[in-house]
Amino acid sequence: MPQTQCGLCGHRDGCLPYAKSMIEGEAANKCIPGGQPVADALAQLLNRPHLKAEQSIWPIQSDGRPQRMKAIIREDECIGCTKCISACPVDAIIGSGKLMHTVLTDLCTGCELCIPPCPVDCIDLVEDREPLPTIAERNNEQQQLRQRYYAHIQREEQRSIHRKGPIVRAEIDTDLFSQFSHWLEEVPSIARVEQAVKTVASVDAKTTIELAKLRTQIKKLEKQLNIRADQQKQTQLEQLQLRLNQILEV
Ligand code: SF4
Ligand code: SF4
Ligand code: SF4
């Protein structure tokens, strides 16, 4: 797979989920940047009939794949919101809060994922005029892109926990990538420890909600008992206070 992680195959999280889905039976002609060469190679690999590749909006190059594109930021219009950094699956954009951002052109795959989040619409796509890569260069590029995507997932996971900067894409299915990263030596290993941290965070959120509910119920019962004694409500109040104390002592 091209490893641009663009999601144009319909798999939001990129090439790995599409590969998994193909093994489970999905058609193998949906990788748009890969074009006909990738659709044919997959059909051969999976021993399936050759299908016409899904069409790209870009013209077809001499290697049978759609035109390679690059993103360019109109830097004087950039407001430094950092949204494009979080959106770029291969970390091809550099910049910092309230400072101008720029695309590292060599790393950009033209996946377009940085364009929709930009609030001032200052990212353009231009044709990549560089000579087409050889097979060896393409393999090397794909390897690099895969590594960068795993590093990106790892970083975005951390950010989603610590809430540093905007996160503009839906949460990635980290479990799948974590599993895969342990089988491949060449990609950064995605540690499940972050999932554990997230679980703690979600327990905390649940606890906060439970505490709020308990306090409301306690106040309501206390008011009612101030007006009229009621043994059943008194017992209920004591149970709620017990539960509240248990949570607060944890
Ligand atoms: S490069 Fe192809 S397989 Fe990978 S996400 Fe894009 S469309 Fe899907
Ligand atoms: S800079 Fe934009 S177009 Fe280029 S790889 Fe990153 S998200 Fe894709
Ligand atoms: S999303 Fe647009 S405005 Fe925000 S940092 Fe990126 S290029 Fe600049």
C-alpha cells in the first residue's frame, strides 16, 4: 500500500485497516493513490479477479498512478492555529502556536488531510514536479511513511490524554496499530500503557459524574427530611452518604 494514510479507500485510519479488511473480503481496488498498479498487484497477491481501480480526481501519470501532489501553506495568511499539524498523518508540517507553519515538501504525500481543518483556507495543493520514483525509491518512501505514521499515532495518543493543542481528527484505533507495531521491527512500537492512562482518565470522568449525582440526591433528601421525618428516606440518605465517602476516600 502507498502508506499515505489518506483514508480515500474509506478506511479513516489508513492503509493498515484497509489491508485487514481486504483479507476479510473487501474489494482490492479502492486505494485511490495506488491506482491501477496497486489494484492489480493486490488482485494477484490475493488471487482474485483484476478490477478497475477506483478513479482519482487527478490525471494519471506515466506509471499508471494518479498525479502526485504536494501541499503548500500560504505562509503570510497562516494564523498559527496548529490544526494542520495534528491532521497530517506523516508529520510533514512544522510550526508552533501563533507562529507561521510550513510544509516539509519532501515528506508531504499530498493526502489533503490538512486542508479541511485549516480555518483560514491557506493550504494549496500543487503538482509534484519531481521525477517519478524508482521501485526502490518508492519502497523506501513507503517504509519511511509507515514509520512516520506510527510515530504520529503515538504522539497524538499522548496529546489526546494531556490535551496539548487542538486534535482535529477522530480517535485512531490504536489497538490495531499497537498489535501490528509489535510484529514489525522497523516501526516505532506503540505502547498500550497509554490506553491504560486513558482508562484511568475515563474512570475519573465517570467518577466525577457519579459524585455530582450523589451530591444532588443527598441535597434533595436532606431538604425533604428537614420538612418531614421519613425512615425510608433516612436510610437512603445514609447509604448515599456512605457511597460518597467511599469514593472520596479512594
Ligand atoms: S494510501 Fe490507499 S490504502 Fe492507504 S489510506 Fe490511502 S487509499 Fe487507503
Ligand atoms: S502536509 Fe497535508 S497534504 Fe501533505 S502529507 Fe501532511 S496532511 Fe497530507
Ligand atoms: S491550519 Fe492553516 S492557519 Fe492553522 S497553522 Fe495550519 S496552515 Fe496555519
